[in-house]
Amino acid sequence: MQRQLSGLICYVAGLVVRIILDMAKFPFGKFLRARPDSCQVFGNWIFNALYALAGVSFWRGVWFLLRIDVGIETYKLLFVLLGSLFVLVLNKVPKSLISSPLAISI
């Protein structure tokens, strides 16, 4: 149970942080434009670092839960990966790191 909880927390935390940062991107950019150049560079760096960390957390959680749920056997992972890719292609999901999981759930 502890291992599943670790993967689930990474997955949910990464997803929530990425959604919040996506919603705050334009207001934050507008706020930074009124600041000096050094503040803009530092603010953009912090924003991008948080966005990247949330992405890593999200995908770590996905792969961790997949390994626990499906197992580590190559043919099972390959089947799940190809099946998921097929579903995404059928749904015409845009190529984005965060859009794929959200498109399936909507």
C-alpha cells in the first residue's frame, strides 16, 4: 500500500501543480513584464523549474503505478504502451505532455 501511495501522490501532485501553473501562466507573465529585467529572468526561471519538476513528478507517478499495476514484464508493458498510443491517436489528442492524461479522463 505504501508503494502505491507514493506513486499516487506523485501523480496527483504533479497533475495539480501543472494545472495551477497553466492557469497562472499569463497573469504571472503580465506581472513580470512590469518588473525589471533581472526579476523577469529570475521569475521565468523559477516558473520553468516548478513546471519541469511537476512534470517529472507526474510521469514518475504514472510509471510507478504502471509498474505496480501491470508488472515489469516486457510484453505487458509493451502491450499497455501500444494500446495507450492507439487510444490517443484515435482521440486525436494534441502532442503535449499534460494533455494526454486529461483528454482520456474528459
